[in-house]
Amino acid sequence: MIDDPSMRLHPVPGKVVREWAIPAREYSAFTMRRRQILRFVDIEGKQVPDIVCFNEHDLSEHLNMGNSVLLNKRRELRREDVLYSVICNPMMTICGYSNEESYSYGPMCSEELNRIRYGAPGTRNCRDNFAMALAPWGFNRRQIPNAFVPFMRVEVEADGTMEIKEPTSRPGDFYDLRAEMDLLVAVSNCPQERNPCNGFKPTPMGMIIYESG
């Protein structure tokens, strides 16, 4: 168990299989069995984790957020909504959270976006994090699908314009996703510090894989 009280602010309702923390700006890749649950714990608050996943037995089947938004019939996903694959198979189900905010309908930060939006070349970014995390499985940075982002807060105005806001997550807030197939999962603990998505200060993200009791 990680020696941080925020990791158990909300008790884990099952048997813990693995527990670790992703340092600020870093990444992780791992496999999960069907029906296991991945819990994100925002250790210090106001941090977002980008997640992508693949069918472990057919890596060409990957998360597709466009299908997920269309099939759930809403942009802001909530408990019991499903994350679907590129061929519309259920991959993960949102099964619990203490903070419901998430982002499901746009791209992750990248070298190119940071350079164009902020005039900042050579920055840490989620696309490169994913490429490094998934390199052992043969992926490159152009093969990364759009991610699902727990805790991320984006406001959409009446005229359709969007604005990234600071997360409302507090230390110890959690977000649970249940695997609906055996998965290869990659997480980028978002390194963005040029907009408010991490409160301008990237921090560690707690990770727990557990099996429901």
C-alpha cells in the first residue's frame, strides 16, 4: 500500500491486485483482466490522467471516443456509461467516482498542439508519453487513439466554444473504470502546465487495480 492517506480516503470495495503511483508528468502501461477495476486516485487534487486501451488479444482494436459519445448519447459521460472500441465492443464501464468530471471528445496534448497553441516546442505531452509507454508493444506516436480523461473539466458555451477549466477534484478523489475485456491499458499522467487542466502544476496520480468483492 502506498503510504499516503489520500489513497484510502475512499475505501476500495474489493481485493487490491496492484497499487502504485505515476509521478508527475510520467506514464504507465499494464494489462488488466476482464472484470477487474482500475481506480484513479487524485493524490494532491486538480490532476488529470489520460487513458487509452486496446484489446489485449487483438491490439488493432482500440478505444474510440467518437463511438463512445454516440452510443451513450451524451458528451459528458456518467456512471454506467460505457467506453467502446473502434468496432463498437464495450471496453470499459464507468462504475464509480467521487468526482464526476471527465473529458471525452477531443485530442490529447501533443508536441504539435503545444507548439501551435502556446509557442512552446519540445514540451512534455501526453501523445509522447503514450508512445513511450506503448513502445514495448510496437506502437508509435501516430498510432495512439484519442483518450478518455477522468477529472478533466471543459466548459462548452452556448455558441459552441470550449474552454479548459481547473479541475474540481480534491486530494483523494477517485474514478473507477471496469474492464469489459482483457485489456492493454496506457495512462499518461498529463504533463500539461500551459493551461488550467492540471491547475498549472502537474502532480502524482494514484493507481489501484482491484477485483470487486
